[in-house]
Amino acid sequence: MAHINLENDLPGIRGLMAFRPTTAHPLNILAETLLRSDEGLTKGERELIATFVSALNDCFFCQNIHGAVAQYYATEDENLVQKVKADYQNAPISDKMKSLLSIAKNVQQGGKFVNKDQIEKAKKEGASDIEIHDTVLIAAAFCMFNRYVDGLGTFAPNAPEMYQERAKNIAEKTGYANSNPK
């Protein structure tokens, strides 16, 4: 049960967006911009960063919905998201992605925790300035999204199939800008 009366029974951020459409629109545009581009990072990598930060923030809804979208894109490894959440340094992802997740981890702790050595390592592993920029922005935005979802006490279903169905819809049809919270 959410901390406020949302006048709906939708889970996570969906309930908040249905409650307050005027804030939903710009938040969905932000999510669309950050997560639905293949410029530099792939959509799957972007979703993986969002999932990783949401897991660090212990936001059940966000880590599960974005984890399902990331997993949708990771067709070669059906357990990739779980492996990254458990131990990203030993997960079967590129060294570049590991260095970007290290940056995201420090952003989650606070922006000033990101250091020059991390940036240089990411560049050495092949990360472009745009990829580093987008990693930092995705991590920062998901700290906000996670705090929004959990700060208002929204509920998150335990049904993996709900997240998988929603993920397929996001990936194949609506994205975030055109998604309907209901």
C-alpha cells in the first residue's frame, strides 16, 4: 500500500504516473531518451546500467522491470542480469561494461565518488565520452526514479511473468514515451 492514496492499484512507478500524469510525461521522455537509444551504448547496456543501479538502491520494482528489459535484449545468456547483479566484475560482460558499471556504482553512492582513474580506465577499455556521459546520467536518473518509487511506498509484484510481459511490450511496441501506465 502506497504512502499516499494513488486512486489506482498499479505497481511501482506506473501507479505514480497514473496518479500524476503531468509529472509522468517528462519522466517518460527522460526514460525514453536515456534507455531507448543505440548511440554509443546499446539499449540492453543502458537497461543493464539502470538495473544495476536499481539493485544497488534495493528498488525491487525498478530492478525487476528494467532487469526484464535488459534480459529481453540479452538473448545469448538467459541469466545475464542475475550474474551482473550478483557480481558484475566476474559477469560475462565486456571489460568496457564492467568499467562503466564501476562508474555507475560510484554515482549511486554520490557523484563526487566518481574519480579520474575510473574515467581513464573506461576510456582505456574503449568507452567514448558519450558512453561515459550517458552512464553517469542513467545512474543519476535511476537514483531519482528509485527514490520516487520507494519514497512513496509503491508496491511491487513478485510475479516475474508480469515484468517479462511488460518488458516485451516496452522493447517491441511502446518504449517509455508511448507507454500507458495502465
